[in-house]
Amino acid sequence: MSSDNEQPDEPAAGGPEQLALIRETVRKAKVPKAKPRTWRGAALARDLPVARVMVNKGVLHLDQYFDYAVPEELDADAQPGVRVRVRFGAGGHRVRDGRREGGGLIDGFLVERRAESDYGGALAALAYVVSPEPVLGPQMLALARAVADRYAGSLADVLQLAIPPRNGRAESKPSPDPLPAPPVPEPGSWTRYGRGPAFLEALATGGTPRAVWTALPGPRWPDELARAVAATLASGRGALVVVPDGRRAARVDAALTELLGAGRHALLTAESGPEKRYRQWLAVRRGSVKAVVGTRAAMFAPVQDLGLVAVWDDGDSSHSDENAPFPHVREVLELRATHETCAFLLGSTSCTVEAAQLVESGWALPLAADREQVRTAAPLVRTVGDQDLARDEAARAARLPSVAWQAVREGLKSGPVLVQVPRRGYAPRLACERCRTPARCRHCAGPLEAPDARDLTCRWCGRGATDWHCVACGAARLRASVVGARRTAEELGRAFPAVPVRTSGRDHVLDTVPARPALVVSTPGAEPVAEGGYAAALLLDGWAMLGRPDLRAGEDALRRWIDASSLVRGQSEGGTVVVVAEPTLRPVQALVRWDPVGHAQRELAERAELGFPPVSRMAAVTGRADVVAAFISTAGLPPDVEVLGPVPLPVADPGRPRRPGDPPVGESWERALLRVPPGSGAALAAALKAAQAARMARGGTDQVRIRIDPPDIG
């Protein structure tokens, strides 16, 4: 042991005297006292002594600004946009020395400095400024307010989604200096699209084009997105790209780095971690980086001088936030394009009905390749229906007909083969046994179900359908297909024992697979990218996807199929796709022709005729039956509203994790759908927001959940 670590047996001479001297020195020292959180008697700021604050309370009846006094000591740091702490909830009866006191400390954002307050009583003072970093700018505040109003939510809830939590270590570090604008990129593979080069030129010259881009199949879409971003940066403006998941964000990130080099863009995903994500978010807000690629939360990224907003694969459910007020990326970016006067790009290998509506309304222009380019890039698609399965009883039992086995054998000679199997939970709806037309309610056109295996009931309005007949062929028998998918990998492994079988799904998602022969069994959305493309693909159990009890079943099935088929080599390279589904169905025909736009246009026309979204606007109100009925009866709904239901929701299983929107365990909830025609959506949202705010102000404790434009309406 060294002498420095040795402890003396007795105190040194003069020890007590030295301790007394230290105590006296401490008593006389002028140690700063803790700041009084009420600032009682403190002088106010000379200029603009009132701070308008948005407190972090998400309840609707408090969705307003509150005024606070600004002490002189906080004058320099208390600037618009900073995070503050204030006392809230004391009431107006506790006033001392001209200051309102009491209440609990709560977070908030300083929105504005004012010379006077609209409130006639005494004001509480700002407790303190959390950080002098302004994180809430005027444009973000205006966007957050527009999103809150559209989705019948509170501004505080939107700001929680828009502004990440503070990280002191990241905030203390300076951001790098911004790089100069890059040169205008070459069009590259954008030349495959008729208006592609003109779109890039408009971005590079400061234009604000709006386009719905139907991308060709293959691996080039990340590079094409990167070139659109580079063209926008060349004009001196910023760009924002939102993709559904981290895997696709990584592909766009790699394409941007290869095209522009490092340091010109930020990657905002949950995988980055809180400190790194906040540091990159600050670099964007400070103007050090003018391009952003990220997942859902990045839709609010504070890009300065925004010139382009882009969303990839807007039909993916990941783009819809599961936190109140449940905004959708596509809608938020449409609002940003309008409010900030920037270009808009909605891209996908498929096409949603909402995208088709943007084109039909003239808000955006189509951006697609001609049929010759499509035939070159797309694989050959073959179908296997019930008649084919009936001629092959052994294949019918295994769900893999002879044509599928042949496609696998041929594909494994030159590379990997993808097998897409619907995940568990794809519960099909009822359809005509003869012609496969979905069974719908005569009153509201909602999907029919048979909860007790006997009586038919509408999932939307709850009415019975005892005398159902198919509107297409007149048949009276129904069909529901329930299939199992877990044994698929085992079946393929036994059939091809010399070939490795890899799986990709919820528990383990693969990013890439090598070009060697292998069978890759994947659930929809988890398909890995194969080096050089897959030689073939099998799309199994089409009925399980087409028969889901959802309005978007056909659209979503086609999107899933096209996403998987886009990973297969083109027809000129021998790429083949086999889909096991009835060939006469509209989504299957759209896949064979590789015509997602035509399918979306026909779906849009049909929904317009039946009054379905997105032509109409809908809101879902869920809660206990008596609470939902009372809420709807007292809400000042628009006169043209149509109430569908209420209908009971499935009872939550206590043995499974509770998903967002599920009723509490042990409670029986119901859901009512409120439908209004075009032009009344804003009035419906305002009425529901006002009714919810009034209910909360009265102290209502029973939960009522409101969701505008729910993605799943049954």
C-alpha cells in the first residue's frame, strides 16, 4: 500500500482548530441561494414582460395558451421557442406581492413575448428556463396547430410527437458548419420516367412541383429519391424524406452518402438512440444540415428553408402514429407542402387510393414510366386459382401446386427464391362461395361477419343480414378461408433438403440475403433484399390477405404483392412470380398486368359511389356503450353526419399484451363510426374536439377515444 493511502491513527496537531476555521469561512461566504420558483417581489423584464406559454397538458379543455410574468433575471433566456418550467393549477385566490403562487411545476414551451396580458388577474412567474435553445419555431407551431385541429387533438400532444426529449449532453455540443450547396445531379435512372428529368430540373431551379410517383420495380428507388434530394439541395433549399422503417431508411441513407458524401444529411430513426437522435435533430434545427431521412417522427423535422417533402410507401401502416391524435405522415406532409410552399413527392411501387385521389383532384401530377419500361423491369407473374388446385389434390393439401414447385426448382438454379406467407392474424372476411365477391351490408355496405357461426352481422352498423344473397351472382353460400402458415418452411425444407431455408418475420427480420440459392420464407413487409434480385417468388395464401375484414384488404394485398415482386429480377432476366389466388379477382389481375394505378383508380371510383373514405371523412368513437351513446347524443355534430353503429369490439384477452386502442381487460367497449360527405370533415373534427373538451371540463372520468380517419374501419 502506498503512503498516500495510509490512514493516520490519530488526528494531526491542530485538527479541531482547523475544522472550526473552515466552518466560520463557510458561514461568511456568500453562497447563491436557490432561486425562488415564484419570484415573489422580483422585478419584471422591462420590455415584453409577459410570456405566452403552451403548457404540456394534453387534455383538450386546456388546449390554449397561458400568460406568465417574466422576471428580469430570466429576460435574456426567456425567448420564443425555448423550453420552460411553470407552476400550473393553483387557482386565482393565492396571490402574494403581486405574484400568483402555488400549483405544481410543469413543462411548457414559450410561444411569444408580449407587452400586456389578456388576463385581468395576477400572473404567476416563469419558474425557470430549462434551456436557452429555441426548439419550437413559428413554422413548426403553425404546423402542429393545423395537425391538432385536423385530428381533433391537442397542440400539446402534437408537440410531444414533433419535438424529441431534451438531452443536455447533445445540446451542449456545437453543430458543424453547413456545407455549400452541391452541384445539380445527373438524372440517372429518372430518365426511365417520362417526366422524371423535368421533375428534377424543377427542384434544382427552385420550383415546387407536386407528384405521385409510381416507381418501377427493382433496387433503384433509393438512388432516385437521393437524386431528388440532391436536386433540391442544389437550389439552396432543404429536403425531407420519410420512409416506413429503419431498413428502408438505411437504404436511402446509403444512397445519399454515395451520391453527396457524408455530412449533408441527417438520419432520424429510433435505432439511433436518444442522444445521437437529438444531436442530429439539433443540427437540422440550427441549419447545419438541410436534408433529413427518417421514419414516422421525422415528418415534423425542423428543416430550414424547406424545398421538398417526400414520403415513400404511404400505404404502410407504420406511417400512422399510434399516439394521440394519431396523425398520418402523408397528411402531415401535405399540410407542410401547403403551409411552407414546397414541393411534394409521394412515391411507391404501388398506389394507394389516397394517392389516386391527389392526382384526380389535380393537387398532384402523375409521375410514371411507360408500359415498355414496366414490362422490362417487372417479373413475369403467373396465377394459380381454385381450378388449378382442384386438378392437383396433393398440391391442394400442401397449398403449393405443381406450377409453384416448378417455379421454385427453376429459380433455385440461378439464385434465391422468396416465399411470402401471410403472418398470423390475417383473418379473412366472408365472401361468396361461387364468385368470391365480398359479403357486404345492404344498409351501409360494411363487411359482414358471423360471430356465432350462424347469424350474419355488419361490422360497421351492427345490423343483421339473415337473407343475404350475392349481388354479383345471386348465390347464397359463403366462404371463409382460414389457413396456417407456420408449416410452410418445414414443407419446403422437406421438399428441397439440399437447399438452405431462411426465415424473416416479426421475431427476426433479415436485411439482405446473398445471391446463392436458398429459400427465404418471409411475412409481408419483412422481405430481405437479395443481392442481384430473387430468381423467383411465391405469394401464398392469397385468400388470407384478400379476405381480411377491412376496407383496404384488396389495396393492401396488392401493395404487399408488388413490394415482394419488386425484389425479383425482371422478366428479361428470367424473374418469375407465382401468386396463389383466384385469377379473376381485381387485385390479382392488377398484379398480372402490373397496373397498381389502374387498380387504385377503380377502387376510388367505387368508394366514391358507396361513400367510403377517402371520398368521405370518417371518425371512430370508442368506449363503453352508454358513454359512447351519451357522447354522440350531446355532441353538436354537423347536420349531414351519418352514424354507423355502435357495434361491440372484441374483448381484450388478459393473456396477451394490450395493443393501442384495445379496451381495458374486463371491459366491453363499442365503436361508432361517424361519416360525413366531402367538405364536412373539418366541421366533424371541430365538433368532436369541442364535445370531448366539454366532457373533460365537467370532470368526465369514463374514457372516450376519438380517431379521425382511422386506418382500419373493418
